[in-house]
Amino acid sequence: MTTIDWDAAAGSFDEEPDHGLLDPVVRDAWAGRLESWLPATRGDVLDLGCGTGSLSLLVAGQGHRVTAVDRSRKMAELARAKLAGTGAEVLVGDAARPPVGERAFDVIVARHVVWLLPDPAAALAHWFALLKPGGRLVLIEGVWGGVGLPAERVTALLAAHTERVHHEDLAGDARLWGKEVDDERYALVARAEPPHRHTEVVDVHLILRRGPDVLLARRANTGYADGLLHLPSGHAEDGEDVREAMLREAAEEIGVVLDPDEVRVALVMQHRGPGGGARMGWFFLAEYDDERPPYNAEPEKCSELDWFPLDALPDDMVAYCRAGLDGYRSGEHFLMHWHEDGDPVAHRPDGPRRVVVLPSATERTGQVHHIELWVPEPAAAERSWGWLLERLGHLPYQRWTHGRSWRRGESYVVVEQSPDLSADHHDRRRPGLNHLAFHVADRATLDTLTAEAPSYGWRLLYPDRHPYAGGEGHCAAYLEDAAGYEVELVVESMSMPRP
């Protein structure tokens, strides 16, 4: 704060180029800046510490309704004379608490005022209270001759009231000052919008597996997606971590009390519903325990609870739940599912695909990129390999005249009829590919696939030793298709196959 006698300074105040704006070049420079800081439409502007009214005159000339305030009566008299005929009102009062009553303004302008105030923080709080919603506070400040306030300090004071602060360097524009300057001079334009941190609802979803099946619940009487199938799910509450939320929701919705070490993270998906806000979904995996069978513990919110094949899910599902399960089946771990406002909440098999896969930060070097199999008959290969790969969680990926591919994670399998094919049958006993081996979840899934395989062109090898043809303790099925390709479906992932 200073002890300047502003009444005594009033007579010579306009002699400074940036005070009186008598030079057309200086005046035009300030007029251009003000035009960029003020609204394009006519508004109510409060000029605090207006001095002799030079800035107020420019603002009024741009069509705005001006109220000017200065604590010096001499300054106010000069401002009234300068603003005569513009409709502007000039008041005598303290800029920190201007005498404007309950009036609200679209813009408050203060040039070289904040650094003079004994309590800048309190003054800024009061000024924001005088702004209309969305209004602007324009502060022109600097540091010169060892006095003033740096922009960093003023920006920190504004942070309590808004997150939208535009900083503009003014030192480099000599036209504003009528000379070259080498100190700090700046403008800060702040919007009257309260600080806001982006928040999202956190969802938790339980993928409860019973062999090849997954548990789904049909929503009812909730007001959202009623009649559609969804995983047992809910929202994390204040103070809960996501795993605690999942355990609570499982107990509340399906009566299953899980230990923390029984759930594993399957994937995380950010989702936006049509016309709604974003939310973050954590999908957890747990295995069915026949000693703790699930039941409908919330019949007022759920009209059906049943098991469905994971590789043949029904269509009448919530779209982002279906997207999460498809992502889980294909081995993805991070997804975005962003509805457009016209999209339905329900899954549509022929609808637009809104899923974006976010690859995890794993080392790609050495991982399998793709496997390509040359086949004699693409249609037959598509039927046999397409069935198997999709049942194992691979998703259709590419299609062209003589080939198809299926993707899981960052790897994919191709079957293609090449014009360079030199035989019409694969002999796995010759040097080259012997077989492909895939994990399966459990014995029940293995038995289901083995039973279905003949309908899709596969035959079971070594039936007399199935499912331990690979040796004691190695539970697997060995299948061969009509073209001579062999696959091994392995239940126990840590077992070693026979050589």
C-alpha cells in the first residue's frame, strides 16, 4: 500500500502517456486491448480506481454502460468532465468496497489498483461477488521501480475464485506505454466461474464365472436401462476403494460374500452414456463357488438373475456392459466406450462400434504379432477356425476376398488361401507348424468345446486317452480340422505338453 496524495496528483495525472491517452497511438493501443478483453455485446462495466477516466472513456466509446469509481474527489471531478455526455456514472469511494450497492456487472476493470490495496485477497473476493455469472474481471498490473505485484502472485489470489485466468504480457507492446519498458506488465482476465475439478462416478462390475457362463441380472424399477441385462454392479461410495465397493455390491445384489483375494481386475473402462456424463468402470472377475450360490437379493431392482454363455451373450444387454464383456473376452484391459447423444442405451449388434482399445504399456518386442495359416478352402476354414477362435475370445478383425482374421489383444490369427499354395492339405508331421495351443478356463469349458467341435469340422484326436493324452496331470483336448491343422486346448496352464 502507498500513501500517495491522489488529489494532489490529479492535476498532472494525464501527463503520463498511459494515463491521459492523449497520443492517438497510445489511445488506439489501449482501445484495441479493451475491445479484446470486453464482451462483444453491450454490458455493464465497473472501472475501479478510474483516475481521470481515460479507460472509462474508451469503454463507453465501445458502447458499454460505465460506472467509474475513484477514492480521490479531484480525480472523480476530472473523470466526470471527461465522460460528460457518455451516460457514464462516476462515484467517489474505495475501490476495494465500491459504493455500488447490490448492483451486478458484466465486467470489472482495475488498472494498477490491486498493488495499492491493504488486503488484495479480500478485495478480489468482493469484486467477484459483484460480477454476474460468467462475468469478467480484467486486472492490469505489473512490477515497476521495485513496487507492484508479479503475475504469479495475483494469479494465485484468483485461484480461490476461478480456474479460467487468461494472462497477457503487455511489456512488449511499447505503444501502450508511449515508450519501451523492460519491467513486468501484464493483464489477467478471469471469468466468474467457481473452481471446478472434473469428477466422475466410479462403477464396479462383477464378472462371476461358472465355467463358460457368466451371471447377468435384468434391471427393473431403477429408471435407467430397465429391462436390459447387466452384470451385478454398483457405485463406489465415499471412502471406499474400488475393491471394497465390489465386495459390498456382490453381497448386496447377489448375496455372495467374497474375500478380497477372490476378485481380480479384468479391465478398466471409461464410459459416457448418451446425453450423460463420463464414468469410470472397474470390471472384477471372480469364480463361482457351489457352496455360495448367488441369488436375487434385490428383487425390487432385479427381475431376473441367470447364467448366460460368455461366448454367446444375449443382445438385450446394456451396451457398455456388453462392450466390457467383449473386451474381457478378447483380452483387453483398458477401454473407452463413448456414446454419442443419439445412441441407444441398449446393445445393438448392427449399431455403431463405440469401443476404443487403449493398449497397455507392455514391451512389444518378442510378443507374437500374428500367425498366418494358408488353407485350401477359406469358407471351410472360416467355419472351423472362426467358431473356435471366437469361442476362445478372439474377435473378428479383418476380411478380404481370400482371407479372414481374428484378433485378441495385440495379436491376431489369419487364415488365407494364397495363390502360391503348393498343396491342398497340411501335414503336421513334416518340418514346419505342428500345432497351435490355446488356454481354456476350466474343465467344463474344455468339455463343452470338445462336444461342439465336430459340428464345425474338428475331430478329437487320441479319444481313448482324452483328456490326458498329453500325459498325467495335463488336461487338454487335441483337435484336427479337415485341412490337417491341429490345435491343443489346455486347461492347466502350468502343465507342460508332451513333446
